[in-house]
Amino acid sequence: MKLFFGFLIPAAMAFTPSPSFTRRGYSQLAMSADEFSVAIVGDLHIDPRTMEDYYTGREHWTKIIDEDKGKHGNVALVSLGDLGESKSVRPDETSELFAGTTECHEVAAEYLNSFGVPYEVVGGNHGKLNE
């Protein structure tokens, strides 16, 4: 198993996903006890005004993800909280914080889906649904 959080950590733990661990057309993971990878990203603070930065960062991850998909196919992504920017992303239009809005969750879901693997989100204080 590899857990990657900017670096790779070998470990020998089994991963058993819940039956609901699927996302938009991706099949359930077929994990073996010794071969799987989990990419861990944290505090995305997504801001739709600067998505090119997020996609640039994603490209660093997808090289590792694609390599492991080719080796064993058992790859998933976990986002550790704080999905959205904790200020207005349209200050000329509204003072509403972006974090926790429906739009924030939609942008985050689109971004996380773009990694091409099943994902889960562990909520943080900048991801709670405000609406």
C-alpha cells in the first residue's frame, strides 16, 4: 500500500471500502490486502477564480495515480477538509463566503472527480453546507 501526501509511505494494511464507496460511474475498488494506493490531499480552499492552479497541482498527482492504476488498479483519493475558500470569491457581487455553498460543493466534486479515481471527503470547518 502507498499513502501519498506529498511523499510515499509504504505500509502493510488491508483496506476494505464500504459498499457505498463509488463515485459517478467508477466501479467499486477491488482491493487486495497488500496492493493499493490512497492519495491524500488537504485543505484545498478551492477558489473558482484560480482553478488553473488546482489543475496544475492535480497533474503532479495524476502521474503517480496513473502509474499505480496501471500496476494494480486499486487507487483512491481522500480530501481532508476545508473544501472551499473562506471568503467571498465575488466581492463586488456578494459578501457571502464561498466555503459551504452549493456552488463550492459542485466545484469541489467536479475537481475531485477529475482525478479519475473514487474519492471521499473528510469535512472541515470550511466545507460545511451553509444553504
